[in-house]
Amino acid sequence: MTSNELNFRPLFEPRGVAVVGASPKPSLAKNILNNIVSSGYDGNVAAVNSNYSKVDDVNCYKCILDVPFHVDLAVLCVRAESILPILEECKRKAVGVAQIISSGFSELDSLEGHARQQQILRWANESATTIVVGPNTFGVMNLHRPIIAVGENRIPRTIAGGVSGVFQSGQMVAMIHPLIGRGVGISKVVTTGNEINVTSAEIIHFLAADPQTEVIVSYSEGIKNVELFAAACARAREQRKPIIMLRVGAHPEVRMGISRHTATQASNCYEWDIRFLKELGVITVDSTEDLIETVVAFNAIRRPRGNRIAFVSFSGGMGNIMADLILSARGMKLARFSEPLRKRLRDILPRFANSFNPLDLSAQSAFDTEGLNSCMRVLGESGEFDILLWGKDLPMTIDDGSPVGLALKELTIQHPEIVIIPVSQMNGVSGGHQLDGSPPMFAGRPLLQGTAISIRAMDKVIEWHAST
């Protein structure tokens, strides 16, 4: 099936699903079947395995042709040499999408593996009914459906939201854990593996028009169709949806590993690829940590009117750290407070507090509700900055009824043009979790965590908003 005919509704919103190769034994297929059932999926589901009539409480059939309902999505978890005959059955059954979990194709870098992949590619190109995703994938999920059909066996308590992901590597699905732990909701996730029929470009093109997707996240080992990928990025940009991509392959040794992972022929000019991605408006990051924090930043930061930053906290040390980082960022500017503003602040603050940016209110101000409110009012009235970063020590929710919460809330009400972003000095601190297990939040948005990593993420968000 050619790319301009692809219909991904059966992938993300299937009415019926068959897991081929599922059995009572522990396996990826069993995990996928368990996750479909436990996710609250309300469509029809079947296992396909000639050795069983039931897998737990799910009916099991000898072949996909025996399944008594229409199958939109077939998840294939069988030996590589068995895939082609099962695809023929999928065609006769008019299956919408066949996602191949199985490995054993061109990533083996063997004549046999290449031959198998070419057979599947020819079959997919000739098929008028069934789209092939994969092979060598990990599954798909749509939390708005909901359906979770991935091989992960530790699915967290899920939150439906606006972040969608397309990953060539299955293990990247694990990033939903820290995102959900930070209060970020997930929309759709699909792993594409070797991408013989469906590439990341087609998925991004679909997600760009998906009303349930606001941010697109990608892990890419190579761009297979440059023109199609450019068109997908243009569509996302038109819809004002950022694409955040972790692109690997900077070194020859890594490019060799990529060919054995997803059979992708990575570009020998990584630097050119990165420049090309930036020209398309794609936000590139170098690590999973930066990928996660940048996604969180897009959820925490609404579109600012400018890039002037005021940093306010009870800590002079954190202020100095953050000021250095802000001044080193490309898209951010540390606001310089005017003398009239500094005078008004000096009239409010303790005499040992400073009155310049970064603004150290001193620890004593934490107990002076009236002084804190007055300080926020004066800052808001100044018009000298666009974004206020509120510095904290640990990633803890700012209680709406606390002195800080009340002061920031009033600033938000009186000056909605100012973007307020709480950021904690520490990240990954177990003591920073809420007693009830809820993620640290302020006004319904997640807190940024860490100094350098949060500034890198904010810088990318601010630059993206300025360019769109």
C-alpha cells in the first residue's frame, strides 16, 4: 500500500484486535494481550495460536481467518519465517493494519534476513487492504481509545493527554513512565522498527492533523524519505505542533549499531541531518533526559510574549546558578531591572535582600505574606519581563493556599501576560514526591526540575514559539 493511501484509524482506533502468537507462557505476545485487556479496551479481542482454545479469559483461534469478528489490528508475534503466510491470511481477512513485533529481518545483516525483509516489502507494496508497521517493533497505544498494545510489562497508571510519540526503538516506550510521573498526559504512541512500509514520516503526518495530539515526540535512527518527512514537518508547523526529536548517529560506531538495530542506513553526515531538521523547525535533543524535560516544558509553558526572564527565589545561590545558565542560553534574556523598579523593591524587602535580577527575596520573606504579595505586585506592574521563574529547592507542588501559592496566583490573575514557571533546583529526588503519589504541579501545570536541564528545555520552547 502506497504512502498516500495509508489509513491509520485501524492502528490507533481498532474495533477488533488479534494477537497472533499469544499463549499462556510469559512473552511479549502475552504482555501485549494482558495490556489490551487491562487497559479498558472495549472492542473485540482474540488470541491466535493453534495450540490453545483460551489464553487466560481470551478466546484463542487456530488462525486469524477463524476469528469471528472483523480484525482492524493484527499484532504478529511469531517467528520471522512465519510472517509472510500470516500476512496472506490478514489480506484474506481484510485486516486494516498488521504490526509485526517479530525480529529476524534485515537488522540481522544476513542474506536470509534481507531476503525476508524484501519479501515483506514486496507484499506490503502490493497489498490493497493491509498496512504493515514494522517489523521489529514493540506495539502501539492510544490512551484516548483506550488501548495499550505494547510489550511493556510495567504499564503505569495512565493519564490521557496531548503528547504523542513515534519511536523506532521499542524501549523508548518507557519514557511514558517519567512523563506520567510528571503529570504529562499521553495521547498516542507507536513503534516503527525497521520501517519497511510505514515510516516515522507517515506517522508524524497523521499526528500533525490529529486533534488529540499537541506535541509530537520522536526517536529516529534515520530519515528514509526526505520529501515525505519534510511535508510532515510542514504540516505539524502549520498546525502549531512542535516535533521534539532525539536523533542518534553522530559517530561511525553508532551508525554501525543502528544498522544492526533497525536496519536503517544512517546518514554519514549527522551534522547535515541536524541542520536539515532545524530548518524544518524540528527541535533536536541529545538525550532521553533532555527529551523528557523538553516535553514537560511544552506542557508547563504557554506561549510567552517575549524572552525576558526574571528569576525570583529565596536562595541567592540558586539565583546565581540560574542567571549564569540563562545568560548562556541562545533564546533567553535575563531582564535588567530598572532603578525605579529596584527602589520599589528595596522599600518592601528586608535590607539584606538584593533588588536586582536574579532576585533573592531572602529566606525571611517566606514568612512575610504581605511583603511577598507586595513584591509580586510591584514586579507585575513593572512590565520589565515576560517570564517569571520561581525557584524552589525540591520538586514539590506549590500549595494554592501557601504564601507563595497565593502570591503567584494573584500575579497570574492581575497580569495574565506574564508566564510563571516554577522550577526546582533538584530533580529525581524521591523526597520530592507528594505524599499521595501525585506529580508536583502549579496551577495544573508540571514543575520543571533541575537547573541546566530545565534552562535547556525552556530555551528550546521559547525559541520555537518565537519562530512560529
